[in-house]
Amino acid sequence: VWSVPEAIEYMKQLAEFKPWFIEEPTSPDDVFGHKTIREALRPLGIGVATGEMCQNRVIFKQLLQQGAIDVCQIDACRMGGVNEVLAVLLMAKKFGVPIVPHSGGVGLPEYTQHLSTIDYVVVSGKLSVLEYVDHLHEHFFHPSVIKDGYYTTPTEAGYSVEMKPDSMDRFEYPGKEGVSWWRSEEARPILEGERI
């Protein structure tokens, strides 16, 4: 994690490349740090994004009220459910801050596509940029689908995060001998610190 002065200095060095924003440039709960960075980078045309580590609407409220962010990177899997997510979507709309959902782990793209659709249809009326990590989708019954660079709106009922039973058995912790990855020979050297 960069300190506030480090984040400002490093981003000044990158300004010639015209980045849209810097993601989580300092401790994610440092509201005033993000505000200071945003104010320093605004003349350079570089935005500040954060939110993927926020677990409830309160920290988002503080970030938005203080004018600390240009982009709201909500992570639906860290939030306390759909109601918390909707509260953040509505606050971001009120403050004119676009949503660019974080979705970098197992199942996050599956969940994020639905909440982005809700944001588009019900709240902001604006298309958003979505992170997409193209791995581990094989563990889901209805994984997200990208066509021509766009998420396709899911047509199946639910949130698309229903995992296949074999995957759940394989990655259950501590799991069953002979089934769970955690008890496999592949896992042993990693878990015992012999390799990373």
C-alpha cells in the first residue's frame, strides 16, 4: 500500500500515459487520504477509484460525501447483501460517481453482471465498465458469458453463482481425504511452506 505522498508522486510520473484512474492508491479505509490524492491528481486528469475492500454502505457514504473518489468500485461479494449494494448504487448516483464493479475472484464476475444490470436498468441508466477475469468459470452451472467484449444479460433465474457439487467437494475445507484439494499431494508443499 502506498502512502498518500507516494501515491501522488508515482501517479505524477505516470500522467503522460493518461490513465483513467488509479485503483486503491492507499489504505482502502483512508477517506481523507483518498480525498488528498484525488485533489492532487485532478489537474492531471487522473481519477481515484476505491471500494473493493469496503464491506458496507457507511464507508462508501463517507467516501462520496467527502468527494474522495471519482469511481466507485463496489465488490458485491464483500457487501452485506443486495440491500447494501442497492444503497451504494443509489448514493453513487446521487453524487454523480460512476460504478465500476470489482470482480476479480471465484464467482465474482457471475454475481457482478446482475448488479450492473440493476444499476443500468433501475438506478443510473448508464452502461458501466466491468472487470472480467477469465478463469474458474468451469465451477459454475451458469457462468457469465462475454460476447464481442460485452457481458450478455443472464437469462437463467438466480444470481449465476450456483457451484457444481464436484467443485464444492474438491475445494471444501478441510474436506474429505482423496476428494478435497486441501488434502491432496498438490496442496501439501504449498500448505507446508515448501513452495508458494
